[in-house]
Amino acid sequence: MRHADRAIDHRMRAGIVILVALLAASGCTVRLISGYDEATDRAVTALQKKTEAHLVALESADGLPECTHEHHRQFYDEAKVDVSAIAVRAAAIPKNEITTEQVMLLSGSLGALEQLHRIACLSKDQIAPLRTQLNSSFTAILKLELAKRRGG
Amino acid sequence: MALKASQLSRDILVAFKGVLSDRWPDIRDYGDVEAKKLAQTLVMIEALIVSGKINEEQARLHLDIQRNATRMVLLTLEGLGILAVEEAINAALAVVRDTINTSLGFDLI
């Protein structure tokens, strides 16, 4: 058994060396994920800022007549357009499937946020976890996008 | 100087491990921080449900957002892992190129 294990290990290592040698010989650099996209970075950052401004406004309006969804429709309408634009761009970039999926999830979350607001005004108690979740969502997209700069 | 597969494979593995061990702490720390935050928000949502401050429909929507955020963090971890593997592969390719060119005495690749 130990002799067989060594033989398998030797063959695997030889296989890796041959594969890597072939790749090196072709002069290629391997790229498994798309490169950094500044437009995506900027657009996601801008949407995060807009979303935070919306949550701050809701906290200020807690318990007041201006807390209703109707008073804040503009945010939801604009956010839908913004996230759609980000999604379209992300999907157009090759090897960008992870970011594309993340943007779709963000779109879902913003949709759920609007549904919550349609049901009732959002209290400070509700806004606290929402803020954390949405910021985690934005951070997730930006963290990966910035990492795509590769050495930057 | 003849290429030795055993030495080359060792050098390649060192390149792999070097990159992955450099990248892993950052990936792990990000995952830890986000996991703690999301655990806290889950506790907050539970408190809202238990206190009756939100109904079932509202709870479902809060949990949808929670699930999406968790999924997005996991996707980022996946992406960071893939980037680390990519960097490790390219580091190994650089080792092979350097070794071959040194062995030949000129830049073939």
C-alpha cells in the first residue's frame, strides 16, 4: 500500500510539473476571474452612500408622518435603476460571474427593503440590523472588486 | 544544467504555499469579522420577532436580506480564494519559466 501511495504521489507530482511546464511554455498568465472594474467600484460605492443616506433619513423620520414609503419612493426608484445598471455592466464583463451574482442578491435585498417599508414605517430597531446587513452586502462586493486589482 | 523534475516540483509547491499562506490570513479575518456581524444581526432579528415588534411577513423579509448578505460574503470568500489560487498558479509558472531559462542559459520563455 505504501509503495502504491508513493507511486501515485510521484505520478501526481509529475503531472503537475508537466501541466505547469506546458502553461509556462505557452507564455501565458492564468486569469481565473475578471480584472478590476473602476466603474463598478464607483457605482457600488455611490449606491452604498445613497442607501445610507436613506436609512439616516428614515431614522430621523421615525414616528413622524414623513416616515411612510410614499415619502421615500424616489430612493427606491433610483436604487432600482442604479442596481440594474451595475448588474448589466457586471454581466457584460467576462469571468465576472461571482460579482454578477452578488449584484443580483443586492437587488433582491433592496427589493425586500422596499417591501418592508411598504408594510410599515421602519423603526430604529429594524434599521439597525438592516444597516449592518446592507453594509456587509456592499462591503462584500467592494472587497472582491478591489482584490481583483492584483498587486494594487 | 539538467532540469530535475523532483526539484522543480518542490519549487512549484513552495511557490503555491507561499502565496496561499500570505493570502489566507486576510481571507480568514474578513470571514471572521463578517460572520460575527451577521450573527449579531440574526440575534437582533430574533429579538424583534420575540418582542412582537415585527410580524411574520416582516420577519421573512428581514431574514431574506440576512440570507442574501450571508450569501454575498460567502461569494466574496470564494472569489478571494480563486484569486489566491490564480496568484499561486502564476507564481508557479514564474518559477518554471525562471528555472527553464536558467537551465538553458537564455530566455526561451
